Amino acid sequence: MATMTLTGLEIAYTDTGPRNGPAVLLLHGWPDDASTWEAIVPVLTGAGLRVIVPTLRGFGESRFRRADIPRTGDSAILALDAIALMDGLGITRFQVAGHDWGSNIAEALAVGWPTRVKRMAMLSTPPRLGGMPTPPFDQAQRQWYHWFMATARGAQAVRDDRKGFAHIHWTNWSPPGWFDEATFDRVAKSFDNPDWAEVTIHSYRARWDEAKPDPAGRWLAERVKAKTSLSLPTLYIHGDRDGVNPPSTADDVPAKFTGPFATITLPGVGHFPQRERPDAVAQALRRLFTGDASLFPVQDVPGKPVSLALGVAAVGLAVAAAGIVGGRQWRARQAAGQ
């Protein structure tokens, strides 16, 4: 894994695939690390894409360079880290996929740098365009850990047992038996980063105004709140067994995208689709990032298996056979004979 020195940070990342290929940025979530994409990257690089996978600040080998730098983790400052990495690599335009935290980082990138982000995939976490309303009680119950970390004693409990805190979310957010303990133990080493707890606590407090966003990214945080829609081609992927963000939390997502948009719902899958069904996710992302962007929305019968058509080819028989359930999807005018 390489590292790049940014202002105040050392960011660890991998950069694979042809250097002259179209660039794709993959952003991991919480509580997870960059290895979440390890089954996805070979499919994308095999399709001729250059794939950059950073480790977020506060995780793994990424490090703050000075003690006086705020240990912040709001989506805006993480997006600034990502754009600085892409600048350092000399990449002007790129496509992006993000899971969980990464989903909202991707969204912030699309808001802040609309001429640079060509297409976007958001996994398991809805956009925050227009701001975050107080959730209904059933969702607040699923997000108990947000409110737990807003208290002094809750925050201290997270500092005292990072691994235990992360493990309960892996257990609760997806169907039983979806992961093995050896895999979790490998990922949990990324939580040994000395700043993981503080970055985590700030991230969740800031989204509910219990902490201020990083001053360097405040302009972007405000822009995301003010923006109500995006027009870039966007794919939203989630599992129908997600224990923290069930499909009902994404009911209003299509209305936030005025351009080509599609949703894929994976049956029997929880909050980590790229880990639970890497085959389906990899093929969907490959089609998104390599297909024709001349698309238009098509309404499907809810609850019926569909294939997501991007460009002149479908997302793939493997994806359709996985039992993908969809509402809105895309199809190329060429494929429709129009």
C-alpha cells in the first residue's frame, strides 16, 4: 500500500489497473476498511479501469501528521481528503463508488466538484442532499449508536472498546452468519489507529449538529445541505435485510436525482453488499463505469427480478440471476431501439 502526504495527513491507498484507464475512486465505510473492495477491484481493473482505494483518515495506516490537526470525520472533510488525493495523483475527472460513510463522501464530491465526478454509485446509505431531518422513532432506534456517542459516557465506552463496538454493528446490520470472525479480526486491526475513536465520534456528532464540521470543509457541508438534487448518472445499491438502513430509508432517494438513476435491491443481503454479494456488486459497478451514459429512466414492476441495463449491455445475467429487485432502472436508448 502506498502513502501520499497531504496537508496534515498521510493517506494510505492502492492504485491499480492501467494508468491510462478511466479512473474510479472506491471509498469504504464504517466500521470497515479498504479491504471491503478487495473482491471488486479485480473486476474493475480487468475491465480496463484504473482503481484508487484510499484508507480514510483515522483508519488503518492513514495518519494525522501533527497533534494540532482536528480529529474530524464529517463527510465534507473526508471529501476534501479524497479530492486532494486525486489531485496528487494528477487525476482530473473520475467516477466514484462509496459504501456507508463512503456513500456520503461520494455525494459530497459530486456536489463540490460536479465537473470532475462523472458517475456515482452509493451503497447502503442514502444521500444527505437538503440536510438530515430528525429520523422517525423506528429509525432512531436502529441508529442508537449515533445518540450513544453523543453522550460523554457513550463516547468513552467507544474509546475503551473499539473492537467490541464495531463487532456489534457487523452482527446487527446483516443476516446471521454473513461474516467469519477471522475476517472481522483482520478488518478490526484498522480500528487500532490511534485516532479511530475520535474521528468516529466526531463524524456521528457532527451530522446531528452535536459537533461542528471541520472548519476547512464547512463550505462543502453547507453546500450539501443547500443542494436538493444531483444530475450525474447514479446507481444506488442496498440490501433488503439491511439492519440499519432498510430499503424504506431510501424511499425518497430517486426524487433527489434528476438525471439517469437506478436502484438495485439485493435479496437476503444486509448492510455490506460489496462483502456479502461481491459478484453482483462488481458486475453492477463494471457496467455503470464502462457502459454508455446515454440513458433514460424506466419504471419496472416492483418486486420483480430485473436486469439493470447500462449502455448497450445489461448489468449481466449473473446480476439478474442474483434476484435483484428493482423499482426505477436505466436502459440505453440504443438497447431500446430508440
